[in-house]
Amino acid sequence: MRVRYAPSPTGDPHVGNVRQAIWSWLFARHSGGDFLIRLEDTDQTRKVPGSLERIYGSLRWLGIDWDEGPDIGGPYAPYVQSERLPRYRVAADQLLADGHAYLCFCSSERLAEMRKAQQAAGESPGYDGLCRTLSVAEATTRAAAGEAHVVRFKMRDDGTTTLVDLLRGEITVENRHFDDFVILKSDQFPTYHLAHVVDDYEMQISHVTRGDEWLPSAPRHARIWDALGYARPTFVHFPVILGPDGGKLSKRHGAKSVLEYADEGYVAGAVFNFLAILGWSFDDKTELFTRARLTEIFDLADISVNPAAFDTQKLEWMNGVYLRDMPEPELTALFAERLDRDLPTDVARPLDRALIAAFTPHIRERVKLLSEVAGLVDFFFAASVVTPGADEFLSAKRWRDDAAGAAGSLRAIADTIEALADWSTAAIEAAMRGTAEAIDEKAGDVFTLCRLAVTGKRIAPPLFETIEIVGRETTVSRLRAAASALAPTV
RNA sequence: GCCCCUAUCGUCUAGUGGCCCAGGACGCCACCCUUUCAAGGUGGAAACGCGGGUUCGAUUCCCGCUGGGGGCACCA
């Protein structure tokens, strides 16, 4: 088995594209076959600088490796189409010599007018075959004289073309629905149609995997393989991915590149897992798989052919699962790296690694995205928290009309904490509960005030653990500061 | 307009003629746990697009319609 991922350098690969790479890679690795990268850059006008590096980066991030490619070469080098021009020329000449193709001198102006007329008449657009009637002698003469021309493949006739797609079975179409399409452009570059056939053949690709959008033109490719005398490969057309709304995947709705997902705090394992099972399933219940496991069980035949909508919520859930299941040291490292990036600059660097390790177990199941971490734990780092306004403290029913009572409770807890002998989560909890009882308040009501005072947040990691990590001194001062803000006089 | 692909809960899917008054997951709702929020546990609502066939019997096979997606470039 030899499979290739053949991106065009037109920007960052989006998720649909990447899923194709994942499936192709999984298929190759499953069968012990080769996986290679080939750059399809025959359109000189659409090149985007840096694309190739971004493509490599996306693949590497996901843990996809390749056996041959532009960067590492291989037995069929070069792996960049713009460096393989002579090969396409040879193939085109062979097609010309065998009568499967002809030179076309029609100008783009004539082509445009023709199309316009066809559409006005309600006909389907397509080349009318004018130059097909030219004698070989005349065509050769005009070309030799330097007249601009393209090479067209003789596709249109009375017959039918049948091909087999691995996922859909046999597909037969009538050739009259096709026109004679261009295989070699006037700039001497091949079109995709010719280039990929020549390359996939020469590179011994066994399974031509690609997006669904190629299905309608697959008959063209089948005809070229035949005309060139090549044995056809197995065609596999992958479904597209739809946006969350079921419409086309667009930049608006998360048609993001995987690199952007990395940026937002998704981990590679989750993204790989999610994309692998989007439109593919192993059985009726399993959804969480490691890369290794997927490699073992992946089968192209289990892909469902209808387009799947990208479910961001499920991806988030899965990312949370990956984060929770990760070994703690690894998670701590991830948090540290992320916090270094996200925490405000006034927090001194390097960040206290021991501190991060201390709170990691308490926030790991509260985080779905790495990008959420900073907002959850910033108070551990700040010298003083931004104390919420009084209305924040008094929003609970118990304290609504009792700022003095709230301040008093805070002071009582501060006194308790200050005098606490044993500094442990259990001791802190016991003492705080005892204090609440002693001042005849409900524990929950008091804890809410403390949470606000110590973390500055309504939603935070568990209180007692948090206090233990924040430390006695800081806790007490934050408690007293909040109390003073609520009721200046004792 | 023409051509191709496709059709199970809101979403991703299992299902390959009877096991299905359709199973799992995300999401949603309720309850439990609980110092907040999560996580976790339990339970619940939620689907075979429509019409014809074929068959003793169709979610499963065939046809049509409708819906969805894609394609009709000297782009890939």
C-alpha cells in the first residue's frame, strides 16, 4: 500500500483537509504501507508563501510522519510538481501521439464568449470542440510558429466511463456530459488532471485518496489512466466536513486550521481523535482512541460517505477528557507553558513551577481548553487580588442587606485562619466550618464570601485547597481587605 | 440549467430483511453528590424525510419525489 497526501500550497490546511491526511496516514500505517507528501503547486498564481511549512507543522503537531516528501526526498523525487514539468510534457506528447489529445488554440476571450452564449441558451457550459477538427499538420505548424495553445484531452464521445470508488462502488457516467478538458496549460504547466495521474502512477500510489469534490471529475482521470496505458489505482473519495450549522465550512464557523486549534488550547491527541472519528466509526460505542489504537483498527471501509457537521462542543468535551486523563506531570508542564504565555506581564517570570504543580490537580477537571487556565488561576500569582465590588459580595440572599454581617463573618474567618495551628486542607476546612457554626451562619454563605475575597472570583477551584496553596498570610490579608471594603469600621 | 454523491435523534454515528415500539456519544433536561464551578453518578426527552414497489416481513433492497452536499476554469 502506498498512499499520499497531496496538498496545494494555498494557505493553512483546514480541518477537512487534515482529516484526509489523518485517514490516509491511518490507512497506510494500518497496512504497514508508505505514506508520502507531494506538493501540488501547478497553479503558480495561487501560491501562498509559507504554506508548506504550515502544512508540515500541522502534520507534525498531530503526530503524523511521512516516509517520502519534498523535505526528505525519496525514491521518486522530486515531490514537488513544479519540479516535475518534463514528465508531464512527455505524458502529454504521448497522449497527442496516440490521438487521445489535441492542441487547442482558442483564446480565453473566445472561451468566455462561448460559455456566455451557452449559458444564455440554457446549455451546460463546456468546450465546444472547435480545435478538435484541426488537422494534426495544421496544429503542429501553428504551434511551431509560436502560437499560444493548450493541450486538451478527448473526453467527449458517445460512450460511457465506469470507475470504482472504494466507498461507493461502481459509478458510470455518459461521456457526452463532459467536454474536452485542458491537461497542459499554455504556460507549459499541467492541470491537476494530468499531473496527479502522472505522479500517482510514477510514485506507485495504490490508493488515490482525496476529497469528495473530485468525484465528478474522477471519470476524466480514469480515462487518462487508461489512455496512458496505466493500470488504474483504487479511488477513494472522502466526504467533506460541514460547518456546525450544516452549511459549508467557512472561516466564520471554525474552518480553522489545526494550528489555530493548538493555539486555542486543544491538545493534539484530542484533535486527532475527534477528526479521525468524524465520519468514521469503529463500533456502536467506542469513541476514545489513541493514535496507536486507531492505527490498529482503522479501515477505510468504515467511513460514512455523507458529509458530517463539525461539532465544536463535542471536540471541547473530548479535549476535556484528554486533559483529565493526562498524567499529572505532563499536565502541569502544559499548564506552565500556557500560563507563561497567557498570564499578564506584571506577574514575575519565570513562573513558580511548584505552585503550578500544587494547583494542577484541583483545576484539571475544571478545564476544557488550555486557554481557560489563566483566567481560572491568576489569583495564585497576583500579589493582591482585584477585590470584587461590594454588590458582588452582597448578591447572595443572606448578605443582601447585611454588609456589616458579611464583613464580620470575613473577619471571624480571618481570625480563625490566622490562629490555625495545623496548616492542611482538612484542618482549614474543619476550622472554617467550626467558625461558621460558632457565629451562627450557614457554611455555604460564609464560604461564598471567602471565595470572593481570596480568589476574586465567584467561580474558582475548591476553597480549602486554594487557601492552603495561597498561604496563611495572603489569605488573611485578602480576607481582611475585603472586610474593610465592606464595612470600614469594626 | 446539466451532472455526480448522499439521506437514522439538534449533532456525530451503530444497524446491513425479522435480534429495533432502533443502540452509543456530544449537547439538552431532572435528580444525586457538593463550599462555587466543574468532574462523577442515576434517570429522561429526542431519529429511521415522503410516496410507491419487492417480500410472509422492511431503517435495511428497487424506483420516484423532496432535502442536503459537491461539480460543470488554461484552480486545485
